[in-house]
Amino acid sequence: MPIYEFSCKDCGHRFEELVGSHVGLDADEVTCPEGGSEQVERQTSTSYAPIRRQMTPNQQRRLEQKRGTDRGGAKERFKAQRARERSAGRRRGGGS
């Protein structure tokens, strides 16, 4: 559903209009809502912001493997951290 920005050449009013076959209005059929003038000019929209999708951890890992990116020993650091957590859990559980 394209929403276009228009500017009226007669009164200078800026407005947005939904156009397309699904609403039955073509871009060249748009009129100014303020004065009803047909002398409107389509403007380039400045509010466009592309959506950036974030990769899942598995997608990131696969991409790094494909590119041959060195993760800097992340797997080893993770294993060491898990071992520390397990040993700390045993000490707490065994000391009670």
C-alpha cells in the first residue's frame, strides 16, 4: 500500500495520500484536500526507514563459519564459564 507525499502547487499545502488499485485512486488523480486543486506534485518521501533484521545466534554462527571469522576463543570461554558455574553450584549445594 503506497502512501505518497504530495504538495499543492496552488496553496502549498503538503499532505499524504494512499494510492493504488486497491483503493481505486491513481497518483495522477489526487487532489488537494484543502483547496480541491488538481495541481499537485508528488514529493520524495523523507520518512523512509528500512527495517534491519537481526540475525539469530545460529545464523550469526553459520555466517561466521562461512566467512572463516575467528570468534576469538568464544567457545572455549563459554565452556570455562559453564565449568565455573557448575563448580560454584556444587559448592553451594554440597555445603548446605
